[in-house]
Amino acid sequence: MSETADVAVLQQRVKALEEKVQALRGSRRVLMSLIAVQERAARVRITQLEQENKRLQQRNQRFAQAMLEKNARLLRLQEEHGQSWSETVPNLTAADARQLGPS
């Protein structure tokens, strides 16, 4: 092969490689854009989940406080009326009464 033919082949090869590089750059931009979109969506979802978690914790805390208050009221009423757990709850088993505490 002559030198000019070799140069022409190499120039074609260089041009093909440059086109591939350009295509890869375009693909990289698209992928980076998709990653950015996914990261934003993930941050939004995390924020939503954190807010829901906070709301549920507050709700759980209010519920637990209400249960403590109702339990304290029930104990006061039992003391006032001199009733035991088994008298207050008709179908209460001995095991259940022990779990609930002293009567």
C-alpha cells in the first residue's frame, strides 16, 4: 500500500473515532441529565417520607399520652369504687389481670 492510501485510511479511522466520541459525549449528557432528575425525585421522596414519619410520630405520641391519661383515669375510678381488674372487665382471665398490673 502506498503512503497516501495509508494516510487516507488513517484519516477515515480518525474521523470515525471522532464521530464516536461526539456520540458518546451526547450520551453522557443525556445520562447525566437523567441522573439529576432521579436525584431530585429521590430528594423529594425522602422529604415526603421524613414529613410523614414526623407526623406519624406526633400522632403516636398523642395516642400514647391519651392512653396513659385514660389508664390513670380508670385506675382512679377503680380506687374510688374499690373494684379490681377482674370486676371491671368481666371476661378477664387471671393471666390478663396479671399483665395489666395489680388490682
